[in-house]
Amino acid sequence: MEGEKPRCFGRSRGRVNRETPTTVDITQLEDSAQELVPLMRARGRSKCSTTLPPTFHACRPGEQAWGVHSSIRDGVRRGAGATGIASDSVIEEGLSALDINPINVSSGTKTLKESMLDDDSSSEQGKVQIKPLGAVKRSVLSTKPEDVLSKKGTTGRVVELQTNYFRLPTVTNWQLYQYRVDFKPEEDSSAEKKRIVREFKEMLGGYLFDGTMLYTPHKYQKDPMTFFSTRPSDNTKICVTVQTVGLLAFGDYHYVQFFNILMRHILESLKLQLVGRYYYDPSACIKLDGHQLEVWPGYVTSIRQHENELLLCAEVTHKVMRHDTAYSLLERCCRSDSGNFQRQFKQEILGSIVLTVYNNKTYQVGDVDFSVTPATIFNWNGVRTSYADYFNQKYKVKIRDLSQPMLVSLRKKRNLLSGQDCLIYLVPELCCMTGLSEQMRKNFLLMRDLADCTRLVPSQRMDRLQHFNRCLKTNSMIAEELKNWNMELSEYLLTLSGRILPSEKIILGSEVRCGPSQAGNWTRELCLHPLLVPQEIDSWAVIVPNRQRRDVGKFISALRAAGCSMELRFSDPAYMEVDDIRIASYVKAIDNVLRSCNPRLIFVVLPSSRLDLYSAIKKKCCVECPIPTQMILNKNLTSRNIKSIATKVAIQINCKIGGAPWTVDTVLQGLMVVGMDVCNDTTQGTSISVLVASLNKPMSQYFSAVSIYRTSEELTNKLSANFCGALRKYIEHNQGCLPQRIVIYRDGVGEGQIPYVYEHEVGTLKMNLEQMYGGKVYKMAFIIVTKRINTRLFCDGNNPPPGTVVDDVITLPERYDFFLVSQSVQQGTVSPTSYNVISDNLQLEPDKLQRLTYKLTHLYFNWSGTVRVPAPCQYAHKLAYLVGQAIHKTPSSKLDQLLYFL
């Protein structure tokens, strides 16, 4: 029964909490504040409850009642030990030491049934397309446009760079036979599979086995081969079948997979521990005793065919290890609110990633079933047994609390296609929590200490990588393994040539031109000269709690003073005080303001970082009553840096009502730049697609469109419709003329999604352009932007300066791609951005396309410095995030020509 506190819900501490700490993956810790931090940040896993109706169940005699469960359960399914939804929590790019935002990478909070019905295009990643015997052709999607003869530019100063790649002077070039290994009954543990195969090593000869595929230079005479073994845990007889799948020859695309499997085998030999997808070194852990956390350093490796040779990319990564479990979270929820702990537990756990201690795998929690406990009986290989007995027999793990509810996870799509049950039941006390909780994120000291031990300056990162290389070379077992496979690793990091593009001149009002300072920004010059397009704020309103009426008056004075030098004039605002901080009071105040003075902008003072209040105001002013709003926290009204804050707020207000602070000379006439991005809605189980397009040459006016979708096909159609809407707006702003050139920057595309984007999105946009241009020749480039990459660049042991571009050696032969460092980073290691041009008939030299991309990184008006991606792309990301985290609806079209989302 809901609300009843379990009698046996006790002080289970034990080894479950200690043996395998929980993890959050920290792949990047960027260090410069690329933009003004929004006043409301709600990054990370959103707390939300299941959308399915609860069903009540009575307790069996002697069993502790935990209450309700979602009616998703279709019988009791087999629970643990299968591959789960592997997804780590990452700390997002673009973070400063004072603002580190770890987020959980998840697909929102769809119900399990909805998730099962969705077409997950990313699930195809990692699948091996096997060629039949004798087939050795390279099957890889080439996105390099046919008319592009060279992707290498010449503009800029040539500079010598180091990168986190190692050469492979010699590699195995033998013909390899590929075999599939099947186990009956099925075995879930990869470690157990490898142990079983090792029993027959003498018969198999030299081989490499990853848990499914076996590679060997020998051809077995008998095909298929059958072996028999016994599983020690339960003495089950296991039949092992080894059957020929294909033949891999050097030069074949899938031959590279063999090298990566070999590298993972080598990492295991270094005594590194596999957690999720990567390997970490627990012996080198850094303990944060004051926070009950540990940081494990690790490595991410990838071998791939680059321009002229195979290269090994090695990157340093970290995992933050937590010691609490899902069971301890359940305890806390019960202690804090025993009458409503079930709802609170669901809010905390749904959508999160947990790590199971018995098989070291990660799963995404999709539901909590309060009617199923470890004592529940289910059918395991034809035998009726309880979950507790199952874990005891298979993993030698004893469950302490037999009355706890079970977590429910959804298997991966590839597991569903193989006929496995769709649901996985997990025991809370065997599931370590991953990610950082909201309370942890708000702990400044914790986030600072975390950044101190994970943010590596270039010299430290290079030393770590060289140490990794030495470990591989000095380990006798690994050296022998590499020798057996005829592989060799270069001793030093790869050195290559890059170019530093010329710095750009920032154009302010009155044709004032200035360059970025040594720190990579132009904040000082911006405060001393007029803005490019200043707006007069002649009608605006301020909504403020009555206790802060005096403080807001002082801030408005500072705002006016900051605007004077920028020729930004503020009239006297209309004040509307609220007596309390309830959502209804703020909404009522907005209605009163709109009725009384019809303002161009509403300035709202928020008491704290409350997402519910922020969301309600944004939804009111972006959907129901479209009007730009500027939010500010109470504490910023009296900050020591009030002058700086007032200056930045003044610039934001100017942009939100149609102004622009600066521009750069883009040279090209008739150019329209489009940014596209997608993100997940954390509460609706849907996704958000956003398009932002420039409407004039100075890039000071933009059109934005937002669409909500569920499937890939729907996304393609909506992007197409939004693109046509942007073209029509461009025609209105340019005396009926269509763009002479269109450059599209598409963000939010994973490696496995490139073929779909190439075939469907680009194809659909081309058909739209043919119709809009009436058969005339149009010029368009479609560029995929990727921020989360493992490539790092170093210049004399430091970060390379902004404008550094690399378009050779580490790029891919089948792509028209380049790497660009556009940021100035003062702490940590800068991350370049990868640009992949998959369609292009602009007839521009690579130099011009690279320079245009670099110019566009100067035009994000929320930060007086360069950012990681072109401004329209960053605007699209900003708007997608606002809709997905706060509004959850399509904004009014009356705002589509304003940067109201800054």
C-alpha cells in the first residue's frame, strides 16, 4: 500500500556500497565561459514521474508491501545479467571552474512502451556488417563531394602542432578469418564467455575473441566446430558453436575493427577495469574524502584509417565514482517523506543510469515496479526460482532486503531483435547510482575540487598520454602480444602541420573596428563604443518582489549608465511588485503589465534558481503572450560585479528586441547561414528540432523556427518545412531576392546518423531548393558540426591559439573535413570542433569555407568572444535547450525574428 513504510527497510550498508563505486563519465572539462551563463540552469537529468497510471496490489502474507507500480509490467520477466542501455553521465562542454554542469545522457523520460516502439536510428551503431568469404572491398560511406579535388587550405601562418595520436609503423596485414561464437544456453557475461573459449585455446590456436566474434589467421578444417563446457556457478552444460562468418583482408573497412578489439584486449592486460564502455585505473584513483567520491583516471582509444595511414587516438578520461546505491536513495526518500516516498523515489530514479555490481554494466532506469521484489518467482531456463536465488546461484551475490521493489530497464534494440525479453529487472541494492545529483551540482566546493583533479592543462595531458605509451611498451606481456600480431606503436605523439587563420576585426557602431584582446575577447572595446544596431528601450516593465524594490532601482541605474557609452537608451520602466514568490503571483503580474502598458520587454527579478517558476514565466511569455523577457536573480542585483553584469544584461536586452552589438566582415554577398540542432524534451518523451537562419549580410537579424517530433521521418519533414519558411523570410528582407549562397551547419548528429542525414535530410533540402529556385542553379553547403570528439591539439605544450585549423593527416580520406580551434581557453585543454562537409556546390576554396566558419564563431551575441561553433548553430542549441527544458511547447511565431532566447 502506498505510503506504508517497510518494516524491514533497514541499515543495509555492506559491501554493495563499497566494492563497486558508481560512476559519472567526465569526457571533457572545458574551462572558458563561452557565453553569459543563463540565469536559470537546469541541465542534467530532469526529475519527472512516470506517465503511466498506478495500479494497487495487495501484499502476500509475510511479504513487505512497497505499494504501487506502473502498469507496464506484462508478467514477471527475466531480470539481470543482460546487456543494458549503456550510457554514461558526462560533464558538458563549455564549463568554467565556477559552473560545471554534469548531465545524464539519456533519451528523456518516455515510458518503456513508447521507447520500444520508437525507431532508434542510433542503435545501429557498432554493428558489424560481415562480408562473405573473399569479399575484400572497402564499404564505407563517402561524404566527400565529387567536385572537391582538395580539402587542404593555404591561408594563414603554418605552425607545428602535436596531437593525441600515435602512429602504427607496422600493423598486422594478414588475411584473417572471422568466426561467430554462440553459446547454448545463452551466456550474458562477456568475461564468462572468454573464460569458456580459453578452455579450448590449444584447439583454436592463436585467436582474438571479443565475446561474440573470434578472429584468427588460421582456417579451421571443421566448420562449424562444437565444444562443450560447464558453467561453474550452477554446473550448467554449455554448448559452444564456432562457425565461419567471413574473411577479412587488409584494406577491408571492417579489418579496422580487429585492431580496436586487440587494443581493448591490451587495456585489459594493463589491469584496467572496464566500467561501461571504457577502461579505468582504480589503483590511481583520487579520493575526494570530504565528498565521499573517488575519481578514476582512464583512457579512450580508437584505431582508424586516416588520410594516409592507420592512427591510434588515445585520450585521457575520468570517472567520478559514487559509493551510494539505488537502495540508499530509496532509504533517503523514505526518511524524508515516508508517506509519499514512492513518488519521490520515482522522480529521483527515472531516466538515470545505474551500474550493476555483479556484471559491471550500465542500465537506464525506465520504471520502478513496486509489486515485484527479489522474492518474486520467475521462470529461469525452465526452472521456477526467485530473483534472490538467481543472483545467488549465478553471481554468488546475496540480497539482504527481500522486500525492496525492482527497477525496470529496457533492453537495447539489437537484443529485442534477437528475441530476448524486452524488460530487465534490477535489484536496487545491487545498482550503484551514477551521475551527480542536484544537491551535488549545487555544491560549489565539490565541483571545484572535481574540476581541479579532472581538468588537465595541455602539458599534463601530454605527459599522461606519453605515460600510457610507455606502459604499453614496457609491459612484457603486452609487448609479446603486439609482436605476435606484428604490431608496433610509435614512441611519441604525432606531430603535424596546422595553420593559424588571420584574426578577425570586430565591427561596432560608427564603423569602429577592433581586434580581440590577448584574452581572446573584445569586452573592453564593446563598453567604450556604440553598438552596431542599438535599440531604444522606450517601453518596458519590471516585475519584482516588493522586498527587492529598492535593489532593483539601483540596478536599473547601473543599467542606464552602462547603456550610455553604447548609445543604448533606457526610458523609465513601469514597476509591478509581487507580494510573494508563487507562480500564480508572477503570472498575474505579467497579465497586469500587458494590460496596462503594452511593453516591448518585461524585466523579471527571480528570488532563486527555481526551474518551475522560470518555466512558467517563459511559457507564458513565449507561447501564450509572446513578448521578450529578461530574467535576473536577486543576488545579482547587489553583486560586487554589478557594473559588468549590467553591461552584459544591457546587451542581451538590446538583442532580444531586435538590436545587434557587433558583426564581422563576411565578404560574401547574398549569403544565408543556417544553424540546425536537436535535443530531447526531458518530460514529454519527444524531441525538439530548431532552425535559426540569418536574414542579412551583417548577420544581425535572424529567423528561428521550432518543431516537436517523435520519429526520424517526422524530423526530416519538419526541418524541410522550417527551411522553406526561412527562405521565404529571407526573400521578404531582401527585396524579393533568394540567397546566392546557403551554408547549413547541422549539429546534433552522431556518427551512426550521418548516412541517414546524408540520404534523407540533404536530399529533401535539395528538392526544396529546386522548387524554390524554379530549376535555376542554387549553391548550398551542408556541414555536420561535431563538438564531442576525442581529438586534442597542442602547440609547444600549450593550447593552440584561436583560428588554428587542421585539414590533413588526422582527417578522414572519405570526407571533406577539418578541425578548427576557435576558442581562447585559459584553463585546461581546448577541444577543437570537427566540421564534415557532406554536400557542397558553393565553388569556394577550402580556405574560404574555413575562414567563413571561423568568422561565424565571432557572432554569438551572448559572449563577447569566440565560441566553439558558428553563431547560428549556437543560437539553435540555445533555443532547443530552452524549449526542451522549460517551455515544452512551440513558441509563438510572433517572436521568430527576435533573439528572445538569449
